[in-house]
Amino acid sequence: MRRLVAIGAAILVGAAGSQGQAQGSPAGISRATLRNDVGIELLGRALLYSFSYQRMLSAPVGLDVGLGVLGGSSSGDNTSIIFVPVGVRLYLIPKDGSLFLTGGGVLVTGSVDSGPFSDSATDTYGYAGLGFEYRSVGGFLFRTTAYGLFAGGDYFIWPGLSIGYAF
């Protein structure tokens, strides 16, 4: 599965490089001037929610990392699941409102510390998706995505909705 994620990321980066050379660096696009963004994604790659940061490498390509934490504790018993999604986003239209392709992987780690039981486990799953983003020149960011989440030969379709700020 990691090999599949690496191949998908390489294809996205290669396609983005050729698109950028063909179109040049478009002027007046907020992704070109507001190269960083932070936000919260509801549902999405981390299943329930995640906070994310994206850095634009060029006008059509951005690298994205996030963090989602689920868990709780009571009377010294702790249980937690941590999601760390990492991926690439390729914008298909050189405008503030654009379709994009995305792909990457999610590291999932869980731990239980309850009475005499203490254990932890780590796993990964991949994702690929198609979405739409609007990034205003004032910094407002809205993004919606249909993800295909896959692991162990199985997959399912899962929506994501992000709101954030670009700077």
C-alpha cells in the first residue's frame, strides 16, 4: 500500500510540473500570493476531524499535513487514537476557485492504558480524492472533497469539508 501511495504522489508531482511549465506562473491567483493555509476539516482523511496546514510549492502543487486526535480518560485510564494525514494536492484550474486532485497516506496510532492493560498499535491507510477549493484574496478558504480511503485491498468513499484561512 505504501508503494501505491508513493507512486500516486510521484504521478501528481510530475503532472503538476508539466502543467506549471505549460501555463507559466499565473498572476493574480490567491494561491500564488497566499502560499500557506491552516484550517479544520470535518470528516475527511482523519475520519472525524483534523486540523491541517498546506504549503503551496508552486501555483498548481501543495503539500498538506494534518493532525486529528480522538480519546479520553477517566480515573487514570487513557485511550487515544491519533491520525496524521500527509499528502499532495494538484490544482487543475489556475483560478481562485479550482478543482483539485489529492492523494497521500494517513498514519494511525492508538494506545490504551486501562488498569492492568497497556497496549499500542500503529497502522496506515491511503487516500485519493477529487475536490473543489475556493481561496479568496482576503484569505478565506473553503474546500470540499470526495475521498476514496483504502487499506488492505478494501476502500470506501468518504466526504470532507474544510474551512480555513490562507496567508
